[in-house]
Amino acid sequence: MASQDVELLRRMYDAWNADDFEAARPYMHPDIVWRTSGRFPGFEPVYHGPEGVREFWRAFMEAWEQMRIEIGRIVEESGQVVIGVHFDAIGRESGARVELPFAHLWRVEDGKIVAYSAHPTFDEALAIARDAS
């Protein structure tokens, strides 16, 4: 059975895929730290608080005509959740399809997301989670 943290994160991905920031907002801790992957140019490496996440979210979603993140492998490790994802999008201006594997590392405390980071591989995110123990 999936943990409460994993279920919360599934709802977060549902909100992301629906481009519904307001549905995602209640899951964020007021001091959330959101670290980007660096794979997409033009974004800060770190955003702070829900308003920072909103700023990232709006700018990121503007780039895509269509965008979907599919959840793959999930591992809970050292109080964190590592989720392998498949990013699939079509550029708004270019019409180019972009498909990339990623891994997301989440930390949830008391039912709120306190930290998120994006990584190029699942193994990298898992190693970071394990180093945190």
C-alpha cells in the first residue's frame, strides 16, 4: 500500500498535468524549496516558497503547447520519496516534441512538501536521498 506521502505526490502530479497550480498549492509548505534540474534554460536554480514555485510553474508551462509527466518507479528512502518520471511535451512555438526521463526527489513533512529537486537520473536522486540518512 502506498504511503500518505506518495498519495500526496500523486495528487501533485495530477495538478501539474492539469496545469492547475491552485490544486497543488495546498500541498506546499510555506517554506518550500524548489530546485530545478538545469536542463531547461532560463530558469533560476532554486525557487523559494509557494509564490516562487508559482513563478517557476507559470514560466515553465508557457513554453509548452502540451505537457505531461508520467510517474514510473517510486522508492521511499531516508524520509524522502524518489520518483522516476517521463516528461513528454510539445513546444508552444517550435512544435517540437520533447521526451526526457527525469527523477524527482521530494521531502514531505506533516503532509506538506518542504523540498523538491529534479535530477537527470533515478540513480542520482536515489544516491542523494541515501546520503541524507
